[in-house]
Amino acid sequence: MVYQLRKPDIGNASQVLGKSFIDYPVFKYIFPDVQTRKDKLFHVQAFLIKLAIHKGFVTAPSDKIEGVAVWVDSSNKQSPLMDGLRAGILSLFKAIGIKPFARLMKVGVKNEKTRKEILQGQECLIIESIGIDPQFQKQKFARKLIISGLSHADKEETPCYLETSNPINMGIYKKYGFHLVHEFEKCNIKTYCLYREPKIKA
């Protein structure tokens, strides 16, 4: 069993993802200065978590929030503008500043365009991010979160999709049935797109 995050957990969860993604290529591009990244990355994570709560689900290994998995249902066809406003995009803009916000949007637009081209309107469960607090890493919490989400997808007979800019992650996700379907480069960041068919029981 995993813990389903609620709104009161967003603060802790965004701090966990902020710490776990501090050296991730995309966020190094958005916040080139290390200290700025440490100070403001959690604002971006909080926004992404709020989006997922409305468009999917967010889980943790337990209510201690040792790690966080953010899943989005691609069949959720709500207005992107309304989604952004509901998740606090204006507050995010004020919190991180003009240039980081512009970089974030640049990456987001490219990812969304590529995602649409690959999925072609297909219903899919998307892994937006999975991160473990550094103090709890190597304790199989990531495995627990991944298996839980994939089990949900298999039960619903829904494929899964993800993007990663860390090539090491490809080897990890391939163990869970993902395979590479596309790769692209934007802002000197190479991104790998992986897809997984649901495992349907006979």
C-alpha cells in the first residue's frame, strides 16, 4: 500500500522533490545558479504536484513522505489554462521570476508537443516524476512507488509513458517493461521518451 497525497502534504512533498531533483538537467537549465535552484525549485514542484492532483494522483511510500510519485492521466481533457490557474501558475511566476519561468515554459511546451505526437490522443498514464528524499534513497521506496502505479495502470489496462533527461533512468524503467520510443534535444538537454504496454492478466 502507498499513501495518497492530500493538499496539506503538498509543502512537504514539494521539498522532497526539490531535493531529489536538484541536479536534474532540466532544472539546472531553468535555474543555472545552484543557490537559486536550492531556494526556488520547490515552487516548481509544488505547482506540478497541484496539477497532478487535479489531473491524476500523487503518492508517497507512507505519510512520512519519504519520496513522491506524480502520475497524470492523459485522458483528462480539462482546459490547460484553467488547470494552470487552479494550480497557481501566477503565484509560480511571482515566486521564481521572469527568466526561470520563461525557461520552464519553453521546456514544457516542447515536451507537451512531443508527447501529443507520440501518444496521438491515446489514453495513457504518465509518470511526471518520481523522486526520493536523499536521506531515504536505496531503501526500495522508488520501487514501491513505481510498482504501485504500474499495478493501477495494468488493472485499468492502460499504457504508461514517461520522459527522462537522465540516461541512467532508462535502464531502471526498462526493468519494468518500458522501452524507448523517441528521443529529442532541446536547450542542449537530451530527453528520452519511454512507453509501456499494460500487462493484462489472461
